[in-house]
Amino acid sequence: MKHLALAFVIAAAGNCLAVESDGAGLELKQTIQLTGVEGRIDHLDLDAANERLFVCALGNNTAEVLDLRKGERVHSITGLGAPQGLVYIPELNRLFIANDKGGVCKIYDAKSYQPVGEINFKDDADNIRYDDSSKRIYVGFGSGGIGIINAADGKQIGSIKLSAHPEAFELEKNGKRIFVNVPNSRHVAVIDHDKGEVVATWKTDLAFGNFPMALDEANHRLFIGCRMPSKLVVLDTESGNVVAKIDISGDTDDVFYDSKRHRIYAICGAGKIDIIEQTDQNNYKPLSKVGTAEVHNKLRFAVIGSDKIQPKSHQRRSRNNPTIANATPRSRCHEGAS
């Protein structure tokens, strides 16, 4: 069988001069081989202190542990059921992995990689987020629910009902709301996590297939990646109104906001990373499109601290020579090859 080709990018952004900066891009720095991993890759998470990357190898039914200093895989967690999402909790040194098959969220000691517990959500455990202030983990699952786990003991303490399966969701750090994409219901659900219920639903102005999401909490803006048609929709989180719609490349799979550079990265299955500048909270300008078609992958970004961008990858098809690719963003650069 063919092995997958996985592309991963680390963007260690320096203090680049913005002089004559008309665009933005990513410069390839390093690749890491992944041998023996087959099928689709889904979500990832980073242990920043120890420079470990945890990868959901959904099609391989494993979670791969990569040492970014050594540039190699150091462990495979086996016996999973199509893992889709995971989150690493540094203070507990625990890894929570959400599985599609059976809907089980498995918990591992992140030093020994031995299982220490599990929570059964019955079906399709998917996206997973950690709220550092409450020490709670939120897991999207099934035909419409967000499960709540107490991180310290790994026990489920509640759930919140939704109208259909949740995709990406974001938690306010300085508020009590959770914003959830519910594409089959064609809306964004707004949850009050203190009440444990949906308190509003917002439309995306005839743009559907709303899977990825990112939040600019300081400016009260929510970025929604839509596939039908291909748009980045910007919502005002105070009113729920649409304030902007920007054309993006097809099949968007993740969206990330870089608060330091005021940029949005739309990661698209059409083989492009669309980079969009936020000139102010209501105005947005496309900067560039970085080509990723040469590895046929989707890349996901997560902002790490103030100076690093950690793209994540999502692979749909198998290829030979699996790799992790490491790249740096530049304030001024040429567009990547398409």
C-alpha cells in the first residue's frame, strides 16, 4: 500500500522588516519523514515546552508523537479508532484523544504513553478544546453535542445539546461563550457555558459548508470558513451580524488568526493557503496565496505565543514518501508555487 504524504509547517516568525511588504508567504525549511503511516491525517497539537507534536493519524488508527528537535517520530500510540482530535494538557502531562469509531475519548500519560482513562460519547468524537481557566475539556460529538470533561480526573461532568454535529468551535478567554459551527443546520451556534445551553444562532449570509473557525476576541470578530461558495465570512460577536465576506480558495478546512500580524490564514483543500490582512476590524485585504498542491495536503495553523505560528496538516489521500515539512513565514516574500 502507499504511504501518506504529510506536510507540516512551523512558522518561527522573526522581526522581519515590513518595508515594501505587499504580500506574505511561507519559506520551506525542513522535512521530517513519516514511514509506515497510511491514510488520512486529522488534527494535531503541540507540546511547546518539550517541542513535541502530537498527530492524529486517522486513517492509520494511531496518534504519532514527533520530536521536533530531533526531526523524527519517537512513538506511535496504537489501538485507536480513527482519531480525529486531540489536546495536550501541559500541567497534567496528559493527552486526550477523540475517536470517531465508538465516540471514545481516550486519555494517556504523555510521558509513558500508557492509557489512564476514557470517556465514551457513543459516536463520532471529533473536535476538542481545553479551557485553561476552568480546567475543562470540551469535545464535539455525535449528531449534536458538546461533552464537558473535568481535566484533572478525566470524568465527564456534563454535555450541551446542539441541533446537528458540531465542527470547529472556539471558546472566549474573557467571556462565557462558545461559538460552534453547525454546518448541517447552516448556522453558528452560540453557547453560554455557564447555562449549558445555546443562547443564539447566527447565519452566514448564504454562505454554507461552515467547517473551520477562528476568533479575534479583542476586536469582537469571528472568522468562518465556508465552502459553498468559498468565502471567509466575518461576524461581529456583539451583534451576530456579517461585517465582511472575502473570496478564498476552494474547500477551506481550517482558519487561523494571527493577532500579532493581524492576518487570517485560510487553509484550503484546493492546494492554497490564503493569507488575508485585517486592516481594521471591518476591512480585510487578500495578501497572497501560498501553493501547497505539490504535496496535495491541507495545512492547519494555530498561533503559538506571540511569535510563532504552528500550521497543522490534514491529508485526504495516500502518497509515497510521507514527510513533515517545516517552513518560516515572511513579511515580504514571493508567493509559493502552485
